[in-house]
Amino acid sequence: AEVDFKAFGRIQSFRNRGIAHISWPDAVKARVTYNDIERLVRGCAEMSGQLTLMLFGRNDWPAEHLDTVHAESYHFWLAVITADWNGTFDPLAIDE
């Protein structure tokens, strides 16, 4: 995995502005893309797998699970957004 330091800088600036209190215009100004976040997550997963292998000798690669989790979250949020659009969204009916 290769580190994109420009994207890392954008993510760091976005975080430093207080992400919990950020407004949409601030998020747009930060220019952090989904691709930036995905590359960061995949890089962390790769480093985690390498560290696990070095420290414990286990062949456990979190990156192998990212595509499955990505697809599951995509389908979940698509269903939520669709139900909301159709006026049938009930937040109490979401399985935990």
C-alpha cells in the first residue's frame, strides 16, 4: 500500500477542525473524498495484518474482510435511504 500524503493532509485537517462539530460547508472545504478514506482504511488494515503476523505469527488479514463489509454496509444504507425516500423508514425497526 502506498501512502497518499496529500490525502492524508486533507484528512488530518478535516479531523483537526473538530469533526464532531463540523458543518457541511466545512466538510466540502476539506475536500476529503470517500476514496481518501478508503485508502486510509485499507492501508491501516494492511499494516494491522503485517503487525499481527510479526508479533503473533498469525496469518490474519483484516483487509480480506473489507470488501464484504463494504458491500454489507452499502446494501444496508441503500435500504435505509430507499425506505426514507418512500416514507416507510422506521428507525425503531432496524436490527441491531
